[in-house]
Amino acid sequence: MVIGNPSGVEEERQRLSYEVAVYREQLRLLQREMERITLTLLDLKNAERTASNLKDGQSLVPIGGGAFLNSDINSHTLLVPVGAGYLVQMGREEAARELARRIESTEKALHRLEEEFGGISGKLNSIGTKLGTLQSEMALNKRVEENIGEDYL
């Protein structure tokens, strides 16, 4: 039970409340980043699967708005993005290796974010427990003070 300096107890409650708000915001941002990376990972896996299963011949290529274009597929080379809007032409096997490398590094990044999310969640739970205990003690102290005040009336 915390009996003593009420302003110190209130300052501690405010500090813990602030920390809870900060950790919740960090979790929200991490969650959004994990969702973005998960979508990137799905996109990479789909690209790898498509590159591995490509065959020469006719295909429909989506051009937007639900419209498609008939196209002849040359599955010997692929264009792979390398950043800043640039594409590099690669052989099918080289492109598959590059996509596999990107998948691996994306999975590692997602794993690191999940670990960080778990660590922050643990801190948030710990602080939440402390804050709950402190608030309960403050409410109890308030009732005790009210009862003491009533005894002197």
C-alpha cells in the first residue's frame, strides 16, 4: 500500500500512463509495418512461384480495369526490380535465386519485428500491471482518507 506523498504517487501514475500510451503507439506502428512486410513477402512468394512455373506460349496479361492483353511469353528472361524504379533483365534461374534471397531477408526482417513486438508487449503488460496496482492503492488511500475525515465530523 502506498501511503505518503500524494503528489509523488500521482506523478508516478501519470508517468506510467504516459509510458503505456507510448508503448501502445509503438505497437500500433510495429503492427502496421509487420502487415506491410507480410504483404511484400506474399508478393515475393507469388513472383517466385510464377517465375518457376512459367512456360513459353500464349498468356493473358492484366493491363488494369479488368482488361487483359493476349501476349506471347518468353520464359527465358525476366525483368526484376532492383530499386529506384529500375529493372534488370535476368535469366530465369538467376531471377528465381534473387527472389529467394529477397524472400529470406524479408522473412528475417519480419521475424525481428515480431520479436520487437513481443518485447514491447511484455513491457506494456508489466507497466499496465504496475499502473493497475497503483490506481487500486490510490483509490484505497482515498477511501481511507474519506473515512478518517468522517470520523472527525
